[in-house]
Amino acid sequence: MSQEELLKVEGLSVTYYGPPDVEAVHHASFDIKRGEIFGLAGESGCGKTTLIAALTRLLPDNGAVTAGSIAFAGADWLHMTPPEVDAWRWQKISLVSQSAMNSLNPVISVGDQIVDAILAHRPNTPKREAWERAEALLRMVEVDPKHVHSFAHELSGGMRQRVMIAMALALEPDLVVMDEPTTALDVVVQAQIIHQVRSLQERLGFSVIFVTHDMSLLLSIADRMAIMYAGEIVELGSRERLNRHAAHPYTRGLIDSFPSVFEKKSRVGIPGAPPSMVTPPPGCRFHLRCPERLSVCDVAVPEERVLDSGGHRVRCHLYSVDALRQGSHD
Ligand SMILES: Nc1ncnc2c1ncn2[C@@H]1O[C@H](COP(=O)(O)OP(=O)(O)O)[C@@H](O)[C@H]1O
Ligand SMILES: [Mg+2]
């Protein structure tokens, strides 16, 4: 894996204006290397889709980046004009969204939709070549190329999702962002699609941001991953580190909530629910649900600690010597 940086996010905060105003992402920092699968996990409502929307410059009108920066392929991505962003969309960055399965146009054939996307960005492509490319893309995601003539309703959910992945790859982007791309599918189809993404990624070399609430999935496919809780990245590290040394009690809770495919025993979830994002709790945002809470956790915001030379980092008082000295378990 090349270590060249493709995307660098620093101190990113995003607010939705209400009332009430909601700060859905708070000071997020991470980078994406070329050719890696980067996972983003966390319970529903923790800000994953918001972070992705900021990264893809697709925030809704009531949402805005209030702090931070995004460097993408060497450019100041947040300050690029809408026409510049449009020119990069599909060619450098593409999104397979949470509702992708339902975002195929029902009255236009699959092939026409792929061809339209190709011609919109590369208008000099001969039409015949664009159709051949559409067929090749379907073959690449293991959908019979005869389905260029099919309409969305003629395809299964899994096939529709494969078609969306084919479209996302149509213009050979550097970064493909997938927001819970398989959550709506049954587990067998999920596994097939995820293995396919992995093998395409290894063959074509693009980077992937893969968003899910399913930790066991990330622990099997991601090179590195970030864990979000209540708008913040609370832990970030390599798959190896998180498999063996998950540090944040929230990460460990998430891992324990999802059985691996080889396990029969049922798992305990994390008791309680994520806090309101309108008024996040003081101190550590996780302290109300944390099985390892210290008294300091109620009042002091934990600083981020780096745990190894590979950039494994965690935002938790358990890793701060001072806090451990002062605090005692409640
Ligand atoms: N368009 C919006 N307007 C206002 N609040 C929103 C909007 N979209 C999401 N939110 C809020 O932002 C927070 C994070 O949501 P989201 O990014 O969708 O989380 P996730 O993808 O992790 O489930 C939630 O509190 C959600 O209610
Ligand atoms: Mg989401």
C-alpha cells in the first residue's frame, strides 16, 4: 500500500442550522492514503453521513462547515467553486450513498444512465465506446452486461447496488465514498459485494471510505478505521491495532455488539442511547454510558492521545496518566 496522502481533513466541524442548531461533526481530523480502504464506524446519528456529505461537498442547504479544512488531491477542496467541484465529481471523487439502491432513475435504462454519466464528463467519447464501457463496467461488478437494457425494477437489490458501484467507478475516480452501501441487503449479498469492492480496489488502486455501523465488517475489510461517537472521532487506527488493542470503551462496546460471522453466541450491545447532539454532555461525551468511567470524565474533555508509532490514537481519559492519578472509578 502506498502511503501517499490523497485527502487530509483537519479540525472539521459541521453545523445544521435549526432551530435548534445541531453541531453534527466536531473537530474531526484524519487522512486517507492512496489505495487504502478507510472505515468509518459508529452508531446511528453519530455524524457519519454528515462527515461524508462535507467530504463530498454535498451538505444540504441548512448545513455548513464551521471550522477546519479539507485538502483533496492537493487542492483546497472546501474553497473550490461549485463548477470546479462538479468537474471533479465522478472523475476524482464519487459517492455510493445510503439510498443508492433507490437512486437509479426508474424510467431510464441502466446503460443509458451510465452512458449519460460518462458523456456528461467526457463529451468527446464516441457513443459506441461509452456503451462498451457501460457493459465492461457491469461485467466488472459481476452483473450480466445484457442488463444495460434493463430498468431498475427489473434488478434485485444486490444488482442495483452493484450497478451503483459500477457507476461510481465509471470515470475512474481516486476516491469512492460508500455510505452504508450494503446495510439494506441480506448478509450473503452484503459479503459478496464487500469482497468485490475489496478486489476491485486492489486491482484498480482507488481509495475507499466505507461507512457502516457494523464493526465486524470493518475489522475484516478496512486497512484503517475511525470510530465516531456523538460527532467526534474517538479512536483511529489500523485494522490490526483495533482487532487486538481497541482502546476506547466505546470501540470495545461496538466490537462486542456485533458477532463475527463465525460466532453463534449473541452479543451484548452498549446500554443506553447516544446523547442529543443539540446539547452534548459535558466532559467526555461517552461518560454517561461508559463502563470504565472515572470521575474526571464527567467534567473534563479528554485530549487525544497517540498510542503507537502507526498513528493509533484515542480520545479517552483512561490513557491520560494525570487523569488516572486524580480520578477514581465511581
Ligand atoms: N439535514 C439535517 N438537518 C438537521 N439535522 C440533521 C440533518 N441531517 C442529520 N442531522 C442530525 O445530525 C446528526 C448526525 O446525523 P447523521 O450524520 O445522519 O448520522 P449517521 O450517518 O451517523 O447516522 C443527527 O443528530 C441528525 O439528527
Ligand atoms: Mg448515515
